[in-house]
Amino acid sequence: MSPETLVQLPNLTAPTSPYDSAEFDAHVMATYARFPLTLERGLGCRVWDAEGREYLDFVAGIATCTLGHAHPAMIEAVTQQIQKLHHVSNLYYIREQGDLAKWLIEHSCADRAFFCNSGAEANEGAIKLARKYAHTVLKIESPVILTAHASFHGRTLATITATGQPKYQKNFDPLMPGFHYVPYNDITAIEEAIALLDTPSRHVAAIMLEPLQGEGGVRPGDVAYFQRVRQICDEKGILLILDEVQVGMGRTGHQWGYENLGIEPDIFTSAKGLGGGIPIGAMLCKSFCDVFQPGDHASTFGGNPFACGVALKVCQTLEQDNLLENVRQRGEQLRSGLKAIAQKYPNLITEVRGWGLINGLVLNSDIELTSSQIVKAAMDDGLLLVPAGPKVVRFVPPLIVNEAEIDGALQAIERALAALG
Ligand SMILES: *Cc1c(COP(=O)(O)O)cnc(C)c1O
């Protein structure tokens, strides 16, 4: 029997029945505050719910669906890879993993890659690598990693500790030792923390930052700050780790977020956009700090042929279709449109900020209006958005978004604001 005869393709246009969310809630843990919406199908930057209603998707699975939904390149890569080989373990050489690592290294400042399944897991790898480097090369007994207030690095125990937001840590103590927090974009705070932590046994071994804080409110890194941080790291032998999980993979109009800052990290992590929605994470580093040896770190699913084959196709499509240029142009269009809207509602909106296709509409903190209220109003109008904290509405469409879709989103957000204002 040939594989084709086994595959029954779904009838994509057939109506589906409404979904019973009460049954879902009876069986799935209540870790998420979900919107009352069940999406059944997607194409490009559009998705459809169980009742057949169409939405413009400016969430993209939270900055993840790089090529949108049902992209021909992804369909081809997924279909071909699953028929060939999908998982074998890292007991053996995996061609697709090697090819993806080569692409990432040729398109970044890094020399080596490690693959895993998520952003948190990539950051765990970065933390472990920095600690091993601190112990074995720098000979620091108690290494400390500096991270920023309002940062977000994931939901595992080490990464909620790295995350400088108490709301993610509450009730999960004891947290991991070896982290210290500083305000973001504040160079004096970094200098003071390094001096404060300089004791015979304890030293700052690494500084871990997002080039632009995503979950923390779409807050871009300051160029002068990051360049000074890089200088301090060079002077003191401290590792600079950048969390590129949300802003990497072309999201900002450059391949990596750090290119907006004119610096290079020693270690960086990627996940969200890397597989276009297929779970994959990566931790990359320069060769001087690649201290991992066989047995030091591992992941059963990490770097399997399926995830890597699809991610490589996403990377190649980003390049072949010149999507970075699209991100820059559509990002400009979106930001100037949002700024024009902000001028019409100065009592509601105080700022529009972002890079490329990660942008935030910052709400006036003196009024009661929340980002969730705007997100709900936009959803009722057929536009999907995601909050970045209580006062920032985030716009992270697929990187293939076109001019008409940006216009459609701007019209919908303006109607939502008019309804609320
Ligand atoms: C989403 C995110 C993470 C966590 O990624 P997961 O895949 O959810 O583990 C880490 N860092 C940043 C900057 C993120 O945006």
C-alpha cells in the first residue's frame, strides 16, 4: 500500500460543530485564562472558529507562526519529513539537525548549537552552560546571573527564577539560588550589582537579557545601554546571554533581535518562531564558551529529524521570500497607523513602541482600561491580539502579513477603541 492511500485529507470547508468548553474545563487543568473561542482552521494570516467565523490573526500563536497557517512550504516539509523519518534519538547523527545548526550558525554570530523543545528549555541550557563555564573556566565558587525586572524567561523552576516578575514565582518557592535582578535599560544598576556581588566566593558570571522585553510590555532595549553592557562583559569576563525566544527569527526585521542593538551575545536562545509553530528550541553559543561535553546536557526529543526538517524549511523560506524586508515595511506601516490612531485617542493611549512586527500599544495607566478589554473588543470585531501585561496590547502577526491585512487590523483596532472610548 502506498502512503497516499492511508491518508484521508480533511474537508476544510465543511462546517464544524460548536465546541463544548465546559467538557474541556472538566478535563484540562485550569492553568490558562482562556478566551471563549475555539479555532478550527487557518490559512495565511486568517483563522476560523468552530462556527465558521473569520479572524485576522495578529497573535500567530504568540509570535510563533512565522509563515502563518497552512503555508505551502510547511505543508511540504511536514509531509515529506514524516514520511521519511521523524524521530530516532541523539544516539545517532541526525542530518536535519546538522543542516539546521549550519543554517543558524551561518546566519548568526554563534559557532555551535544545541536543540531542545521550548524557550524555557533553551534558557535552562543557557543557564547550565554559563554555570559550567563559571565553575570550570572562571573558577567562581558561587556564580550569579543578573536578569532584569519585568523580564520573561519561561515557566520551569530555573526560568521563573530568572524571570524578574514576582507574579510568576509566587507559591513556587524555594526558588533557584544564583540570580539577582536589576532594572532594565539601567546601566548604573548593572555596575552597582556587579560591585555588590563581588566577594571572594561570589561573582557575577553572566548577564541574561531580552533584546526587547516581550511579555514584560514590548519594551525595546536601549542601544547605548546594551553597548555598554557588552563592554562591561568584555572587560570583566562576564558572559552575555540574550533571550531571543520571542524577538529572534526575523520578528524585528533582522534575523536576530541583537542586530537592532549593534552588539553580539556570547550565548543566545531561540524557540517561538524557529519552527513556525512546530515545537523546537535552540541554544547557541560562541566556541570559546562551548564547555559542554558528552553527558552534560540532553533532551530526548531535542533536535529530532521532524522538528529540525520543518524548522530548516521555515529558515530557508524566510530567506528565499525576503521576509525580513516584508517585516520592516509592514512594521513601519503598522506603527505609523497605530501612532495616527494614538493621536486620536490621547486619553486612552500614551505610546506606540516596537521593532519590525513586534509592536505594543501602551494604554494610559491613569485610567481603568486594560489590555484584556481591548483584546476582547478587537476579537468581537474579528481581530486577534494578545496582551503583554495589563497595560500593553501586543501586535505579533505572521511575518508573511500583507499591506491589506495590516490595514484591516488598523481599522478593527480603531473601531474597538471607538467602542471603548
Ligand atoms: C515565550 C518566551 C519564553 C518561554 O518559551 P516557552 O517555549 O513557553 O518555554 C522564554 N523567553 C521569552 C523571551 C519568551 O517570550
